[in-house]
Amino acid sequence: MKGVCFLVALASIFLAPVCLPAQAVWTLEQCINYGLENNPQIKQQTLTAEQSANLWQQSKLDFLPSLSARASYNLSWGRSVDLQNLQIIENQLTQSFGPSINASVTLFEGMQKVNTMKRYRADYRAAVLETEQMRNTIALEITRAFLQVLLAREVLVTAEKSRESVTRQHELTRKLVAAGSQPYSTLLEIEAQLASEEVQFITARNNVDLAYLSLQQLINLHPGSGFEIVAPVIDVDMVQRQEVVRSLYASAVRLPQIRTSEFRLESARHALATAKGRYLPTVSLSASYGSYYTNPDRDNVDFGQQLRNNRSPSLNFGLNIPLFQNWSIVTGAKNAKLNLRIAELELDRKHQQLYKEIQQAVADASAAYSRYRANEQTVAAMQESFRYTEEKFDVGLVNATDYTIAKNNLFKAESDRLQAKYQYIFQTKIIDFYRGIPITL
């Protein structure tokens, strides 16, 4: 009985995965969230932002005084001199111990620390925005891959329907040839078309698999048979939106790619101020407290009493005026000015690039919408033409070649319509992104 129970338990362990429910289908939002959480580039950029945060924090801590403690213990052998009796003592061991504590603070250094802190603050904010920019770029790539899967699946459905239509026509033609109503050559041509439809169907199915693989790789999900995406309800009767480039640009100037360049420009300004601050004098304050102990001591004073007797506190003010530093300060200021100019040009370039991208996105959306509407009319015309050709082919008024051409033209028109549809959907998502609208389907 125990053996039977053991076998049942063992079988339940191996069969448990089979009984588990299938993985839920993924929405676009789930794919984007998963991809952003597991993308290694985003993780690296996040660590870079943390490094910038550490530099900013350290620049604030640099305003605090520095404090250090020091202690030394020395042993020496050989002849020593008794200064009181002016005698040389042969082969005597001399010991000395000197502890001290030191503190120093910079009172003024041309506002270098203040500008350095502001510079690192701007660098940190730029690094955070670069992370956000990377997240936006990856989200758009995932959206494109998601729509590519939907396109591939619709093309597969179209290819399957086309194959089924030719299969029915093949059965009808075979019967007509058997009855003597059609020549045998017609059956051969239909069989060739059916083989072409099968290749077309297999290609479409492979494209679906490749589209799924690309999406899974993009979101860093291990490829598996359990991955499936939701096919959202998308209005086919799309209405073209009249987009104004200037209004989109006004909304998009707050995107991370622009704000990042603005903070880099701010960082360059503070770096220039820091470089100019090196021309100015530096005023510092330092304090120390120390003592020492020696053995042998001429008065035979013990360790603790010597440390109390030999105390030496000090307070120092320092002034450092840079007179000549091998032109390093001048060179540093010149390079800081050049870096500032580079940052200004980079910001201008980013503005121009953003404006061109918005112009291109609006133009691409308009072109995709026009292609979609034109392909809709083409599909309607091709469907009617194919229906008419199929009816004539059934009664022997047209040959199989004409039937094949009509069928291929219909499939091409349907494929072009689907491609234009999803291209337009993707372009509208890009425009929504420029508006600051989250990407959803």
C-alpha cells in the first residue's frame, strides 16, 4: 500500500506541470512594463545615475571640515647626546611617541565648491533624464514589435483564408475535370496555385513566429510556447488627425532628450565658473592639537605627565595666491569655455533634430493614412474583380492563369492594406508620445 501511495505521489509531481493553467496573454502595457524592468541597458543607466547622485552628495559633504588623527612611535639605537651635561651617551635606546589631531576648513576658494556642487547636481538630473529617455525609446521599440506581431497574425489569417479558397477551387476543378467540363491542364495550374498558397501560408506562419521571437527578445523574456499577446480592438475606420507641427513641438520640448541637453548646458556653465574660480586666492583655516613623549627623559617624568606637559595646540590661517601655475589655470578656463560652447550647440542640435522628427512623424502618419485608405479601395476593387473572375472561371470563361493572377493581386492588396494600417497606428503612437500621452492600445 505504501508503494502504491509513493507511485501516486511521484506521478503527481511529474504530471503537475501539465495540469497547470496556461500563461495569461500579455497586453502591450504588460510587455512594456516587463521589458523596462528587465532591460540591461536601463539597469546600467540607472547605476550611472546613482554614481552621479553619489558625486553630488560628496560635493555637498566637501563643505565640511576635514579631521584627522595621527600618532607615531619611534625607536632608535646608538650613541645619543645629553644636551644638559654635554655628554655623549654610548649605545642607548631612545623611544619617542607623538599623538596629534588636526582639522582644516577652506573659508574661500573662489566659489569653486559651490559651483562644483551645482555642476554635479545638474549632471545627476541629466543622468536621470537620460534613463527616462532610454525607457521611452525602448517602449516605442516594444510597441513597434507588438504591432508587428499583430500584423503578422492578420497576414497569416489572410493567407489561410486564401489557401482555403484555392483548396475549395481545387476540389471543384478536380470534379469538373473528371466530368470532362475542364481540361486536365486547368487542374495542373490550380494545383500549382495551391502549392504556391501553401508556401505563402508557411511563410506567413514563420513570420508570426519570428515576430513573437523578436518581441520576446526585446522584453528579455525567455522564448517559450506559453507566450501570447492580446489582440486589442482597433477601430478600422480610422479618421485622419490633423496634426500641427508647431503645437506638437511646443509639447515635446519638455521631453527628456531636450531637458538632458539643458542640464548638460547648465553643468558646463558651472564648470566654467569653477575654472574661473581657480584664478582667485584661497583662504583656509587649520587647527591642531598634539603632544609627545620621550624615554629616557632627563627629569624622569612619566608617560602621562609628559603628554600633559608637552601639549602644543595651534591655530593657523592660510592664504594661497596663484601667481603662476604653468598656464594650467588658463588652459582649464579655455577648455571650459569650449565645453560650454559645445553644450550650447548640442542643445540647438537637439531642438532642430526634435523638430525634424516631429515633421517626419506627421508626414509618415499622413502618408500611412493615405495608403491605408487607397488600399482599402484597392482591396474592395480586387475582391469584386476576383469574385467576378472566379465565377467566370467556374463556368470556363477564363483560364486558370487569369484566376491565379486575380487571386495573387487580391492577397497583395490585402497585405498592403494591413501594413498601411499598422504603420499608421504606430505613427499615431509616436505622435501621442510627443504629446506626452502614455503608449496604450
